[in-house]
Amino acid sequence: MPMDQHSHKISLPLMGKKLFWSLFILVLVHTSGAIGMAFYDKVLFSGMTAYNLMLMFVLLIWNQGEKDKRFLYAFITAFSVGLIVELIGVNTQQLFGSYTYGNVLGVKLYGVPILIGVNWFIIVFSCYLLAGLFLDRMYSNVKTSNAVFISYLIQPMLGALFAVSFDWLMEPVAPKLGFWFWNDNMIPVFNYTCWFIFSFLISISFKVFKIGFSNWFAPFLIGVQTIFFIFLRIFLN
């Protein structure tokens, strides 16, 4: 029984030109960025982050198989929730902790880069699909009732866990690149709690909108970005 009753069992397709060139750009941009930030000019390369983020968003949309109203609603929900909770967090210090944004991520709205909503979508959407892929491989032959439980509850929870793990990798690197800064130079545990809660809620909305697996670029994107931040955690001064 497939993990999502609205889709067939997930199988790796033959790599077409679209996915090939998307992955080529993905690896090229992140490899050159990681090397440039770590060994050449951190300020120069980190200053390109907003362009990189938009490029990855375009590639993600380009590779999305089902660009219908449900996908649009999913994007709007993730973007809106991500931006709103960041606005509350920065301006009240009641969510995530005490932090402020730098200027690397572009134009701000009340102290929050507008692109942060796009970033929330990219991370949570990619982690949600990765969770679905992982669970499909583990539970492809489970009974229907269990498959529904796994699909509608476990997938959003696992996706949120992947998202908060990615944030844990990113947090120590972000201040060094000027993304954002913790006012006391300490990353509170509450930050990760909030990340899990809101990632879970966004993932639940993906399930409500019946977002199936139709984007192989997404799991590769979060995988390459994970390697990118692991590399920077090791080599960035």
C-alpha cells in the first residue's frame, strides 16, 4: 500500500534533462559557495545568499510535477506562517528567542527579510517530501489503516524532525555569514522547539492540501544544503 492514498508508490524516475541540469546547478552553486565562504571571501559569497535562495526556489518550482491550486495553497500557507512567526519572533522576542536579522537576506518587513518566508517553504516542503520518501521505503507493504496513520501523522512529524535537525546544523553558521544574530550569542532550546512545532503545522497543511510526491529535486536540495552547512560548520572561521 503506498504511503499516500492519492499517489502511486514512489519510484526513482530516469533522470531527464530538467532534473539533470537542476542538480548540476544545485551542486555547482553550493560547492563554489562553500569553498568561497570558507577559504576565499566570506563577505562576498555570503552576500549572494538571497540570489542563491531565489535560484533554488525557481528550480524547486520548475521541477514540481503538480503545479495546481493545492500546491499554490501549500506555498502560500508555508510562506505566510513562516513570515508571520518570524515577525512575531523578531519584534516580541516571544518566539524562537532573542535574535535579529542581518542584511544578507535582502529587503526586510519590520526587521524580517521577506525571503525568509520562501526559506521556510523550501526547508519544510523538502523535508516533508524526504520524510514521505523515507517512510514509503520502510512501510510500502503495511496494512491500509496503518498506512493512513503513517501518512497523515508520522510523515508530518518526521518532516518536522528533519527540518529542526537542518536548523540545528544551520544555526551556528548563520551568524558567521550575517544571516541573523542571537542577542546573547546563545541559541536557546526554545528555538528548536518552535521550529519543530511550526514545521509540523506547516507539514500538516501539506497533508490537508493532499500534496503528493512529484518533485525529485526537493530531497536532493535539502541533502546538498545539509552537506553545505556541515562543511561550513567544520571549515568556516
